[in-house]
Amino acid sequence: MIISSVGYKTIELANSKVEDSISLAPSILEMKVLEIQSKEQLGLFPKRNTIGDVSKSFFKNQTWYSTGGYPYEIARFFEYKKAFSETRFVESVTVETSSKIKDAIFAVKFYHVGDDGLPGGIINKKTIIGTAKKGRHNTKIKLNDEVIFFPEDGLFIAVEFLIVDQNRIEREDPISYKGNTYKYRYEPSFSVTDLEAVNFFHLDIKNQIWKNCNKDRKALECEIVLVE
């Protein structure tokens, strides 16, 4: 008779020696040193750098920018630093939005620095659309299908107000701007926070002219995550 069990030594007995009870001796295996590594150590997670922080100013009283139908963009400049040398790709962008309707859409654009220090050539080849939920939120746009490389001379990130029916709501009190009366407004609005330095840029889409709003020491509330 052969008796075996996991974790115990196997024994062989003749039938004539089988008793009422049989004890098995434990089989002890001595393992070598086991080294445990985290997913970061194994390289399963890429290195990351976060620039900007929308969470710290979420409950502050900021300025909110919206549009009554005039198309424009607002942009913020991000300076390149040596610490970004191993994390040169933009994984996601987060902006603070406020919307009175569900699923208001907007465009996100990335620009090189032009010779005049203003946004120059556009980097993203495809249109990148963000969707703002109803209410006030930190809205993250993940760049799953777009590869954005952080240039060494810096990077402009802009949001564009989209004048589409999906975003339109009627104003209780129409407003006038540049000789035109606007009965509607278009969601969402974007938070602009106060800064010590000037970092607020405005594009008049109709005239394709970028301006540095040097009177306003503000910047688009924005956060970007860089990965290797």
C-alpha cells in the first residue's frame, strides 16, 4: 500500500502491517531567498511628471471664461524643464469646467512656440475633443490615439469654444459685444486662475490673431501629465 499527500512524505506499507491509524511525516522544503518587486520596479508603470494642479484651486473663486457665440481660444504656456527629459510625452490634460448642460464639448489644441513667443504651429494632427459634464468638474482628456511630444522650447495648451447646437443655451438677458447682440451662450466655461506672471493667451479665430493678454496676470486652469 502506498500513501501520499501534498506536504507529507510518501510511505509504503505491506498489507499485513497496516494498523488502525497511520501517521505521515511532514515534507519540509527549504526555499531560496524570495525577492518581491513592485510593479514600478518591474517597469510595468512608466515614469510620470505632473505639471500644474487643478485640485488645489478647485474651491477658490476664479474667473470663468465662456462665449456668447464669438469663436475664440484661450491658451497657457508650459515651460520645458530638464526634469522632463525622461517623460516627454503628454498622457492627459485636465481643465476645470463648468456647464449648465450635459455633455458640452470643446476642442483641445497643442502649439509650438512661435518666433514672436506666441502660439505657433499646431502639434496635434487630429482633432482632440473633451466632454464636460453638467456642473463643475475637473475634466480630464486622455490622449489615447494622439502622440504629443513635449518640445524643449516649451508647449502651449489651448481650449477652443465650439459654437455648435449641442452646446447652446438661451440667455435670460441678451448681451452686446462688438456691435452684435448675443441671445445665446455656449457651454462649457473654463476656469482661469490668478498668477504672479502673465500666462494668458487669446486667439481671435475669425481674424487668426493671437494676443498675449499682458494686463491680466492669469492663466488657464490646467494640468498635464507627462510619461516616458
